Amino acid sequence: MSGVTPARGLDEAMFDAGPASGSPSRPGRRIRFRGLGLPIYTVLALLFLLIPIAYTFVFSFNDSGKLNIAWQGFTFDKWTSVCSVQGLCESFGNSIIVGLTATVLATALGTLIAIALVRYRFKARSAISLLLFLPMATPEVVLGAGLAAQFLTLGTEKGLLTIILAHTMFCISFVVVTVKARVASLDPALEEAGRDLYGSPSQVFWRITFPLLLPGIAAAALLSFALSFDDFIITNFNSGSVDTFPKFIYIAAARGIPAQVNVIASAVFLLALVLVVVAQVSRAARAKRLAKLLP
Amino acid sequence: MAFTAFSSQAAVEQAPRKRSFIALVLLLPGIAYLLLFFLAPLISLVITSFQAPDLYGDIGDYVTAFRWENYTDAIGEYWPLILRAFGFAVVATVLALVISYPIAYFIGVKARRWPLLQSLMLTLVIAPFFISFLLRTLAWKQIMSDEGPIVQFLKSVAILPSDGHLTGTTFSVIFGLTYNFIPFMTLPLYATLERLDVRYLEAGADLYASPWTTFRKVTIPLSMPGIVSGTLLTFIPAAGDYINASRDFLGSTSTAMVGNAIEANFLVLQNYPAAAALSIVLMAVILVIVGLYVRRAGTEDLI
């Protein structure tokens, strides 16, 4: 498993410190061997990261009974009977509802904060920065227990709403960090030009600022959805009897996971992978087009 | 609260007042949300941690009090779990750093000439995020189970005794923590190493520094911001984690961490004050460690 020794890769990183460090007197074969250590280590490490994903994917085709542990033979049945497991599709639907709602709320609130932090000077800045940093520096179990204690004191019934409130809270800081970088790289002269051309403040925002910020906002929204969709610890404290997809897995883990869980997880994985690859390819294509336009 | 600062500033001149007003409008909804659903819960956690059992109520009924013994009782009962949580988190963080640094170095520095390879490898680093954290951990549990190939192999070469296990041990819990947080470590390391100017490394070599010295005196200091954020992003969630150490995942009762005690006390035993006291202890220790670490590493602006 972790049989690849990190020391070797580190060694390579050091010895490859710069092109100038390769002395010409060194025999050629040795240099080539040295140069290969780091790439080989990296590929092995990446393969190691993928082991549980491959396992989950392969076992989504297992012709198993209630327990999905030993390999029983290949079947597509689990992919066509996903919702036959009681509560599974309902929990998945809950995760989607929570993820979308929390993403919209956190992205809106966080984007406004990010704009204010970059564009305006105010005295409470350090206190606000601390308030934004702390949720990221607090372990999830403390965030979850704190909210649960508050809902207990207020007598709030736990359910879908309390999960959404919790997820929005921990997503805001991540949205601020992501969007802030984009706002900082925005040239204020573009908005000034809009105002000079008699654009109203709302026109300037929606026609200039917002489209320029959109890539950062989209990245923040994706991050929020991913964080919310995969969250278990905070959800566990604030969900009452409502199940999300991770909570379904946690409860099922005590008696054995049905293969349909692997089906949903594999499908989500493939969808996310396709989205990321499409985004990367389109970005590369756009960069190429831009490069052609410039002399 | 924090917004009183605006009024004094706004009184000075006309233009900044208008701008501060806009800033207030932009900040108010989000900051109010965090005050209501982050800060207020922390305060109720502190209040809960001092509550005393309601003598006339059911199990799980508590009244506001100042019962300091909640802390001494909880620490007295659970100190091995607190120590274990921080011990496991430190080991997992160091392992994740040692494993991730070469990965990040290769992707961020060596693979610069091939942008497509770079983005493909980055996608593979974040790929584990696309599949449920719990499911990844369960997959390792199956792979490391007694009937699994790894245990069979280790037994056949007599590294593991014939009645030995991998799951439910200190090894499997630290292994799970390390595995799960490698992407959190690699990404910030990559972000700083990607901007590393290799001419500094060439300069080191030109000045007759050995590759090891160049690495230690140039590469490491230049990548310090990535090391700091990577170790924090790993250490903090690892110290509070209770999935890897849970009996149904990679742990057993003898590997329980403080997170397991908080979960059990809050959600099963309904001993809210004990869970709250343990949460406050966990958070306080983390804040002290993070504060000292950030000051020593010299990175102040984290957000």
C-alpha cells in the first residue's frame, strides 16, 4: 500500500533542484535514472489515492446479497435497481436538496463579503477576518455539537432546515476565500469605464462586475456543493431523523453496505470527473484561441 | 457589535461615508449569519458545558448552572482519548506532509512544461473528493479485512502473526487519517510550489550548495506558506475526526479519539454537558497549537 517510500521521492526532489546542478561528468545512464524517480513515485502515489475509488466502482457490479463484501460475480442489476434499497434514493435526494440550497445561500452571502473585503476599507476588518477564519479552524465535531446545543436550547426541531442552516454556515468562509482572490484580480478601471459611460450602478454591477467575477463565483459554488454533499460529521449532529446520503452510509456501515450505495457513489464520481475534465479542456481551448488573437 | 467602527469613520468626510454604507450592506447579511449560526452556537456550547442535571427532570434534561466539575470529570474520564486524538493527528499530519511534498513538487515544478499532464495529475489528486469520504474509508476497511489480500499476504510472509488483524488497530486508524487528508495537504503545497521561481534553486547550485542544502535552505522556506496551510488543513480535521477511529470503520474501542467521546455523549448518552466540555477543550487546545504554530511559521494573513 504505502510501500512506495516517500524518502526516495524527496531525495529526487533535492537532487533535481535545478537544471544547473547536473554536472556534465556524471554518466548519462545515472542521470536518466535519477530523473525518473520522482515521476515514478508520483504516479504510484496517485494510483494509491485511487485504490478505494476503484474498489468502490468494481464492487458496484458485485452480484451480492445484502452484504457487499466478498466478490460473487459480475452483474449490472445493482445499476438498474438503485432505488430498491429502502431509504437510499430518498437520502440521496435530501443530499441534493441540502447541497443546492446551502450552495445558493453560502455563495450569495460569501460573494458579498468578498467584494466588501477587497473593495472597501473599514476598521472592523481584523475582527471580521477572524470571524471568517474561525469556522475553518474549528473541527467539524465542535461546529456540529455547538449548533446542536443551540437548537436544543431553542427547542428547534431538527430536520432538513437545520441541516441547510448548518451547511450554509461552514460553506461561507470557503466561498469568501475563493471569490476574494477573483475580486482582487479584477481591474477597477473596467468598472470606472462603465460609470464614465453613464452606466447606472446596477448596470455596472450586472454587465461588468458580475460577469468578470463569474468564474470565481462558479468555483466557489462547486466547492460549496462538494463540501455540503460529502459532509457527515456536522450533519450527524443536526439532522434528527432525516437521512442524507453520507448518513445513510454511516448507519448502513454497522450492518453492511448494499451494492447500490456503490452505484450512486460511482455515478456521482463519474459525473464530477466529466465536469472537471470538460472545464479543463474548454479552458485550455480558450487559452489557445486567445493566444492566436495576440500577435 | 463590530459595526460601530463604521460610524466614527463615516463622520470624517462625505465620500467614505457612502462607501462605508455600501460595505455595511454587503457585509451585514453574511456576518449576521455567522454571528447567529457560528458564534452564538459556540456560546451555547460554553453555557451547556457548565449545565447541571435537572434533579426533577428526565435523562437528558439539564439546567443552567456553573458546574466546573463537568470539565474535570470529562478530562478525568477521557484524557487518554484526548491525548490519542492529538497524537494520531500529529503522526498523520507528518506522514501526509512527507508523502505529499514530492507529489506537489513534481506536479508544481517538474511538470510545468506539460500543462495537460499537470491538470490531469491535479484532477487525480482531488479525485478522492468526488467519492464519499465514508465510502473511501469503508473500502480500506474491506481491503484490510482479515479475509482481504493484504492481511493474507502479510501472514504468509510472517510479518503479521497468524491471529493478527490490520483493522481496528492504531495502524489502520492513522493510515485512514493519512489517506483521507493527503489531498488537503497536496493542494496548498502545489499552489505555492507552482509559483516557485526555479532560478533561486539554480542560484543555490551556482553558489556550491549541495542539492540537499538548496532544498533545505531555499525550497522549503519558499514553500512555507503551503506547508503551513496544508498542515493546518490536515491537523485540525484529523484531531476532531471520529469516522476513521469508529468501530464500524477502521478503529475499535481501543483506538477511540476525543471525537468519538463527543459523539457518544451528545447523540447516544444525552450527556450534553460532558460533550460540550470536551468540545471546548478540543477547540481550546487546537487554537493554542494553531496560534503558536502560525506565529512560529510567520504566516499571519490566513484569509
